[in-house]
Amino acid sequence: MTDAQECIDCKLCMKGCLMMGEFTDSPKTLLETIKDSPANVAFSCAACGYCEHVCPKDISIQEYFVERKEELAPTELHNFGYRAVLFHQVLSFSKPLTTIKKFKDKNYSHMAFMPGCALSSYSPKLVESIISHLQKVSPGMGVLMQCCGKPTRVLGDISRFDRFYSTLERDIERLGATTIVTACENCYMSLKTLTPHVKTISLYEWLDIMGIPDCSFEDAAPVALHDPCPTRHEPQLHKSVRSLLNKMKLSFKEFKFNREKTQCCGSGGMLDLTNSKLAHEQKVSRAHQTDCETIVSYCQECATSMSKGGKNGMHILDLLFDPVVAKNFKQPQLNLLTSWMNRYKTKQIIKNFKVKI
């Protein structure tokens, strides 16, 4: 029996997916026609995994869209802002914006911290503070400034993705790292899924184990906690982030749709490029599912999306490692040029970083 036949058309998937509401009134009908779906439908899927999680038949509509995107990519991607994605990816893997850093052999020399593109674009100072702290609690941990290439993969350009991703794997080999500590949840899932011979651990799990800087937010107003959709099936990561917030004495509220049932922030699947209207609607929808003014996440892209959705998006790392942003309880808003300049500055900071004795 096919998934289309299995589908009972309960529409549970539609209650948390604006994309389906825009293009169909029946998931069963969508499953019957998805193999012939036009490009504007296929490239509007955020690939967040919500549909499969809520489906009583465990049907993943996302998987069908993944296949459809790969079929359409060679002839249709150019119609969906893909030139900007390629420009981003070529720069992201270029020498001026990538580097590896080894430290003297110590207890944690087999590990490397990977900040990810979004965090490096957002704040070089924040990345530097995190590295400094990691050298205190896990001396010898290297640094890997590299992109995971997810934009090309999520849009179905698999041949280019394979070439980009091989660069990341070569850098891991050059570092001699057997464990990668990631700040970005897309990097976390990419490495965990595609490079299983290397152990991947989230920075938030590591900080929960090894300790955080002294801080207290007991006088702050409660915030809402948004779980990034790539972490949907990572219960230990969910637990670690909540443990960190408790250690920080920051009161927080849960979204109704949280942890494994979290909803996309509106940036998944490169939706800003492929369907900007839908992306904005999803950001506003998600941001207003809480009455809290400030929404904290452990993904910089999600934090930015919550701000674009009309709330005050914050990264948990801001609160831990940037006293100025933590005091103001507001992230600076950056333009595109500043973001690229920040990535270059982050590369220089990592390249020239020296451990303070």
C-alpha cells in the first residue's frame, strides 16, 4: 500500500504547516500528485519534519518533496534565487572565510569547536568569548571554521553539495579531530547524519557538562524558548538547553509546540529565497504563539527569524558570553555587508587566537 493510500486525511499535518494550507486542502490529494508537483510547490517545503512527527501513519511528506526538489533542481533552481545561494556557498567555503586552529596537545586535543556560518556572521566577539571559555573548561580543543553546505543540499543540488561537504570532511581530517562540538543545529545534524565516524556533540550539551560562566537573570522577565526544528529528535539536546537556562536562573515558558513537536521559525529550506511571502507568514505565526516579548533560541537563524516575526529574538549564547547584549536584552541588527565582514573578522580572530595562561 502506498503512502497516499495509507493517508487517512486527518489533516493533523496541516495544522502546523502554512505551506500545505497554501497549496492544498488535503494531504491525501497532495501525496497523490506530489511526484508531478510544480516547482513553486516543491521549493516551498521548509523540510522541518513536522508532518511526519504528527502523522498517525508516520508518513513523511517532506521526503517526497526532497526527491522532487532533486528532480527539479537542474532546470528550475535558477528561478528561485539560486544564484545568491551559490554565491553564499562559494564564499562560505573560500579561504578568506575558513580556517582550522590547533592548540598544544592537551586532554581535549581530539576535539574541535565548529561555530558555524550564522554565528560567525553575527558576532566575531561572541565566537571569541566562547573559544576562550572552551579553552578554560576543555584545554586543547581545536577550532573548525567551515560551512556544512546545507543550503545546497536542502535545495536539491546534490552534486555541488557533495563537493562542498568533502571540503569540510578534509578539514576535520587535517585537524585530526574525532569529536566535533557544534554551535549550529544544522551543522550538528549534517555531521551526525553524514559523517557518523566522527562523534558530534552540541555545544549546549558540552556546556551543560563542563560548566558556564557565572551569570544570573533572576530579575529578568520570563522568556519563551524556541526549539530549532533540526533538533526535533534530539531529546538530550532539549534537556541540556533547559538545564542551562535553569543554571542561568532565567525564567522561561514553553511553546505549546515544543521539543519534538516544534514548528519551523520560517527560515527552513531556504524559504526566504524560494517563497519569501510564506517565510514571513511563518515567522509571524511562530513568533506570536507566545505572549512573551523575548524569544530565546539556540540557533542564530531562529533568533533572527523571531525578530523578523515581530518579537525580540535572542540567542542563549548572547546571554552567556556577551555582557553588553545580555544587559540590553537585544541583539544588534546587521546588514548583509556587515555579516560578511564579520565572518572575515571571525576567521582572523580564530587564526590569531592565543590561549591566555
